Amino acid sequence: MKITLKVWRQKDAKSEGRFVTYEAPEVSEHMSFLEMLDVVNESLIGKGEDPIAFDHDCREGICGQCGVVINGRPHGPRDRTTACQLHMRSFRDGDVLTIEPWRAAAFPVVKDLVVDRGAFDRIIAAGGFISVPTGSAPDGNAIPVPKENSDLAMDAAACIGCGACVAACPNASAMLFVGAKVSQLALLPQGQPERRDRVRKMVARMDAEGFGTCTNHGECEAACPKAIRMEFIGRMNGDYLRSSLWAGRRKAGAGDSTGG
């Protein structure tokens, strides 16, 4: 296969970027998309040129590190597929592929196709944990969990934090990511002690990072390689509302007890 690539090249977040065209004349249909970029980079290095920088790690669709927009679609044309799992047989001989990084103010470009997704880490650090001491591994049936709740929690926990939802959203919203991370703990008994504070802290951190708001376009769910559903956004919004009302009553009660 012969593929033409139009790749976004950008030295760093402060530099202007531009598309650069490369030819990939000997692409095997059995290559993964990232393997194809590896081959292109080998050619560039052989010519003494700077290779294309892109994120990758496990290359098994688990870690969430890979992430590029291919012809306008995060992770490329196949549903429920990460860029590292995408194979070149998904394209045709002679195709022209435009490859860009995630576009979001909260994901500044580090170099070329690499963006800083540290905002996700800071959202998790704001409250995505539990403080229940577990000691050694407890018996799996020690704490009863309704099957519906355990299934939903597992669905939410499937989120790999790749950021495709943000890249796909017209508002660059992170609501699907945060909704999944809030819900996976809120659905389980172990996540109850911090449930009220957690959702408020994580949403506040999300807003502080500069992500946009959700206006229910549904692009996030369509782009998610792990099929995370928008239902979790609704669950998070419900928890946030209840938590805010609870915090307001608690503050009012504290004020009344001191005569304020």
C-alpha cells in the first residue's frame, strides 16, 4: 500500500505548528497504525530528519497513552478501537491521512502529536480514591454488592483515560471521563465515605483545568474506544447536585449552631 500522510508538526506549546506531508510507499495492511508511524520515523531518521513524536506505551489498547485524530476522528475510523489497535487494512491504497493531536486548551501540545494530559491526573488526585483500609486482599464475597451495581462499576472502570472524549467534543468537555471515574467508586460500598466530597472536588478540578461544559452532543460516547456511556455523566450530575445541597445544608447548620 502507498499512503500519504499529512502530519501536524509542532516544536512545543509556544511554537506555531503546521502540516507536513510524508509519503509512506511500502505499508503492509497487517501493520498497526503506530507501526506504520514507526516505519515512517525510521525513514526520517535515516534522512537525518526529526522523527514524528507520538504517544504510545502498551500498544494493546489498555494504557490510554496513544491518541491521535485521524481524518477528523479520534483514534481513527473504526469504532471501539484505539489508535494502537487500528490496522492499516482499515484504509485503502492511495489514501491520504490527516493526523493531528488532541485539540483542547486543557491538553497543551508537548511536541507534534504528543499532548500533556496531566489535567486528567490532577482530576483523579482531587478525589478519585477511597480511604477504606483494606489490609490484605479481602474475600470477594465479604461485602455484598448488587450485581447491577457491580456491572455498572466495571463498565465505568473500563475508561482508560485516553482523552478521545475531549478531542471529539465540540466543547472539549471532560464530563465523560470524570463521570466514569466518579461513578465507578460511587456505585460500590467502598466508595461511599468520600462520595459527597469526591464528586464536588473532582468537578471543581475539572472546571479549574479549563475543560468545556457538556451540551449533550454525544460525540464523546461515539469516540470512546471503551464504549463508556453518557449515562455516567447523568449519574455524576445527580451526585453533584445532591452533594451540593448536602454541603449547603451542612454549612447552614454550622452557621446556625454558632449564631451566624
